[in-house]
Amino acid sequence: MTHQVTVKTTVSHPHMNSMVDTFYAIGLVMRVCQFISLLELLHIYIGIESNQLFPRFLQLTERVIILFGVITSQEEVQEKYVVCVLFIFWNLLDMVRYTYSMLSVIGTSYAVLTWLSQTLWMPIYPLCVLAEAFTIYQSLPYFESFGTNSTMLPFDISIYFPYMLKLYLMMLFIGMYFTYNHLYTERKDILRVFSVKQKKM
């Protein structure tokens, strides 16, 4: 009697592999850039940039928590497709916003870039928040299983990281509402002033 053995082979698409390997390819660069971006808070504080401090602080805090607290600290999360999507959204926004900010500091402005910097965030920023929320959702089983970032403090006080992430998940959408309203108000003001300047030229 002969036994027939069926071997199942899985062919992975190269584009899928590249998405999974996103963090391993550019994770270090993303972390360094995120550290450098914290200098923006100092620039706002000393007046180099005219943005409001608190809304920008909220946006940067979101990224720090997701990038360092969730993705970097849990290796299993680094292989998720959502990490690639999230990095694309972040970099797309930063590429336009920092170019606009840099030119604004030296007194240069372009109509298309001004409009793009004040409009692109409207669809992309909510998608960023949804991707961040999905990243947290996918990370919870790993943090619960491995106990990563959970610790015991003095006086028998314990910090259970999955509870903190669930709490932050709710705060994430509250922060999005506040930030979105601020950016929308800022957009109207900037485009109105820019329109007036264009008419005077």
C-alpha cells in the first residue's frame, strides 16, 4: 500500500513581502526622524514657527506612542501590513507640511503648495488615526500574551499595558476631534490671508 503525500506550497507575492519588511527596512530611519521632529515643539515655543503648541504636541504624542510604545516594543506587530500603510500616511503628510513650513520660514510661498498643505490632511489625518487605532487593536493579543511593557511598581502597584492601550484608544479619537477642528480653523485663516496677499500682488 502506498501513501500519497500532498505538499502544499505557498507562493508569496514580492509586494506583500516588501510590505511586511517595511519596519525592518526603514524602522530606524523613522525613529530617528521622529526624534528630530520633536524639535518642532521647541521651534513653536521660541517663535520660529507660528503653529499652536498644544495641537502639534497631540499629533507628535500620537506618533511617539504608536511608533515606540507599540510597534518598536513588540516585534510581532512590526510584520503587520498596517505598519507599511501607517508609514506611508505619516510620510505623505510630513513631506508636504515640512516643505511648506520651511518655505514659510524664509518668506516664500506657492499657491499650489499652500493649498495642498492645508487640504491634504483632511482625508489623510483621519486615515492615520484609523491606522493607528488598528495597529493598537492588532497589538493587544501580543501584549496580553507576552506581558510586554507591563510592570510592577513599588507598593504593589501594577501597570498592565493592554489596559493603558485600550484607554489610549478612546483618547485617540477624542484627540483627533480636537486636532481636526483646530486644523480646519487654521486652514480657513491661512487660505483667507494667502488669498488677500495674492490679490495685492
